[in-house]
Amino acid sequence: MSILSSSANSYTPDEMMTIAAARLIRPGCVCFVGIGVPSAAANLARLTHAPDMVLIYESGAIGTHPNVLPLSIGDGELAETADAVVPLPEIFSYWLQAGRIDVGFLGAAQIDRFGNLNTTVIGGYGKPKTRLPGAGGAPEIALHAKQIFVVLKQSPRSFVAKLDFCTSAGFLKGNGERAQRAMPGAGPQAVITDLGVLKPAPGSQELTLVARYENVSVDRIRAATGWPLAVVDTVDVVAAPTADEHKRTQIAHASDARRSRKNPASVASASQVNA
């Protein structure tokens, strides 16, 4: 599915999701990033408006500058282009738990209205319909990073009124519960989907639609949400990709697809990453 924007750039919802996520990354930030859309978004930011950002991957690569998107956190491309490679415990203790991570990118199978995430099971835990990759480092990232960006496709199956399992805490039940429990990070500050962008409302901390993409209606976004979606009075329209953003995103996704076809085992490994 392609969208023909007013800027005459034809782009897909997945490309727009990647670009919208990349735009949220500020120059100079330290970003804990995983595989998939988070990696594509972070590297797009690095190649455009934030060349001085520091990319950190769970495998221990710090300040990496991959020339192609990694297929997994163990992809040699990350180590070969990193400023340093350190043991995994150092990534979590020195960088994450010590509060040195500005942004953590997370994906999920399910998200609820307060930004809590499920990457464990679909269905009951004892006899699930689907057993997912699991937590990985996501709970620690959700807890300790200064802020979290969540990236996932929006549908009633993924945006649910009640999680089948809470793997990583967002705002718990909202209304300040995260702060009451003395959780150090600020929690999810943006949820970027293939339809628009949601942010927590002041006070309640309920995820609220603040921006939509071109040619995507608010009604369509409401229909793709498994709870009565809160919407701000004036919903922004996210600017279409620039020519440079679009070109770099297409190249990255094309390169990723070619490498995936050549390395199916690595793709299976990459699917285990939750960050």
C-alpha cells in the first residue's frame, strides 16, 4: 500500500512510521535501540538531522555507525563500526541503570491505553495461543531510560483494552502511579504507529492522539484502537517525508530486505529482540 502525498512523494505507512519516529530523536542524544523499525528510525536520524547521536545496542556496541541495517543485535556490522564494544552487564549497569540513556526504543505485540507493553504471550500465560519472544532487556529499558518511544503498527489486536500479559511497565494505571512507585524513567513519551502519533495526556497519562499522517482520518485511527481513544482538540498532520528522508528510508529498507533473504537464520534471531 502506497500513499500519494501532496509533496508528490509516494511512500508506504511503514516508511512514514520510520520517518516520524526518526524526527523525534534530538541531536546528541544517547539512544538504546533494537532491531527493526527502531534501528531504521535511529539510523535515519543519524544520517539526517542528528549525526552526533550515540547509538547503543544491547549486544554491547556503543557509538556504532552501521552502513547497512543490522539483522540482529549480534550482527558483525555493529561491532565493526562501533566506537567501543563492552560486555552486556556494562550496558545495563553503567549505561542504562545509571541513567545515561536518553531515549529507549521499544516495540511490542500489545499496548494498552497507559503505555504498558506485552511481548510475552497472546492468550493465557499457562496455555497461550502464541508465545512471543519474551522480555529480553525491555523491562529494564522501560524502567530506566529517561524516556521511551514505542513503535508498532496500530490495530485492535495490538492496541488493546487489557493486555494478555504485562511485560514492560509504562504508566501502570496512570494518574501518577509510575512516580508513586519511584520508577526512575519518565516512561513512554510517544507512541509512533503506521497511522499517527500518540502521547500521554497530562495528569491521566492516558495515550492520546496528537498527530495523524496525511490521508489518514481520525475515525480510521479510532477504529484501529481497542479502547475509546482520547483525541486532542486540534490534531496535527505530520509533514510528508522530505525527498532526502524518503530516499534514505527506501535504501535502508531495500538493503534490509536483501540481507534478510540471504540470511534467514539471522532474521529469526532478530525477531527475538524486543528493544
